[in-house]
Amino acid sequence: MSEKTYSGFIALVGKPNVGKSTLLNNLLGVKVAPISPKPQTTRKRLRGILTEGNRQIVFVDTPGLHQPMDALGEFMDQEVYEALADVNAVVWVVDLRHPPTPEDELVAKALKPLVGKVPILLVGNKLDAAKYPEEALKAYHALLPEAEPRMLSALDEKQVAGLKAELLALLPEGPFFYPEDFAKSDQDFGEWVAEIIREEAMKRLWHEVPYAIAVKTEEVAERENGVLYIKALLYVERPSQKGIVIGEGGRKLKEIGQAARKQLEVFLNRKVYLDLEVKVYPDWRKDPEALRELGYRSSIG
């Protein structure tokens, strides 16, 4: 008789910049989600697949829930609500360094309909950097008293392993959704490459510019010498932003390209030639059609 299997979907939710993607990457033991110190680095739902023995979790990493300012913001919030529609558990990540904000209240409100239906774990993150973690967690817990609170640092392997064991134990009996040897993420290769480039751009640019950037992988080709050629376009909304991304004498774009290439070569374990170009796509964040064209597919607009 074959062994019973257990599987389920678990959503990671929270306001922007609380460490959801860092937690996901460390739960999976590999980087599938982009990370930068800036809020709203994650723009799309991303599935991370964890298979251990006879158990499989499909994590759904979501953009930070916030008050939308444009069509991109609406798309990101829609991604969160859709992710919550059919899950077996929710991990609500909060930042223990700060008390709750209206955005945290927004998350609590979004989770309210799930109370009593699925387990909701309130995970206080950044324990290593928080001055008053217990007080902060108490304030978050008051927003949704039905959630089960715990604290950790997403960078602490032992603490993350404890959470992982807890989540694996929550799974209902059921067949695997993905083959056991499936890659850790459901992103296609071009999307994954584009997200790595966007992450490096976000880290190196300031003010409004990082949020005005979208990246699209145009071409991936194997060269005769074994080098992987990747051509990607960085879209901005205004000509002045194009100048900032390129930088004086092309220095900034070169910096972004070198950092992204280094990441890609480490992950792929092969030589990569990264060809980057910057183009202006006026006000793409406000245009539902542009969003679809740039890979933000959704029911908006």
C-alpha cells in the first residue's frame, strides 16, 4: 500500500517590507523571491514549492497589502485577495521593530473572513533587531485575537526550521500538486531572470525611480561557447528616469547588470552574458493594458 501524502496551500501575507520574501526563501532553502530593503519589491503572487518526505507545501508569497495609488497598486492588492481565496493556512508576517500601522489593520481586516476556517499564524519577524518585541506582538495580536502568535527572525535557520515543521504538520491529507522533483518555484525562467534584475535595480536606485521600473526578459539563447545570452529590457515611465537608470557614462546600468549577472551565474552555475537596455513606457503603472503587456496579468481594468 502506498504511503499517505499530505499537501496544501499556505499564503504568506503582510504589509510591504516585513520580510515575507526573506522568510519564503529561507523556508525553501533557495532564493525564489526578490528581496530589497525597499517596500513593494514583490509585485506578483509567487508560488514556492516545499516537498519533504510525504508532505508538500505550496507557499503563496504575496505583495504587501497597502492602499493602492495606481493600477499597479490595485493589481498587487488583487493578487493578495485572490491568494487568500483557497488556502489551508495563512502566515501573517509583521515587523516587531514597529507598532502596527493602518496597513497592518488592512491585513487583519482581509484575514477576518478566514477566522475559524483555516489556521492563521501571526509571525512576528525581525526579532533579532526589535527593542520591545513582546509589546509589539501584543499590539499586532490585538488586531486579530484569533491568530496564533509567535516570534522569530527570518534570518535564523533554527527558528525558521521550527516554523517549517509546524507548517508541515498543519497539512491535510491529499495528493501532491507538483512532482517531487519540481523546481522550487512556479515562475518561468524569463520571469525569474527579470525579477533578479529588478531586485538589483531597486537596491541601487532612489526615490520614485525603483517603483517606476518594470523588467521584461526578451531573449535567452545558448551561445556556441557555452555562455548563456540573456537580453532584458528595463522599462521606466519618463525620459528623466531613463537617464538616472543608465547613469553617467552608463555606469549605473553597468552596476545593475554586473550584480544581476553575478547572482544568475551563482544560481545557474554557468557563464552568463547579460544585455540590458532601458526604454521609456509612459505611465505604465497607471495603464491596465501596459500592466498586462509587462506580465502583470490580472482581472483589473
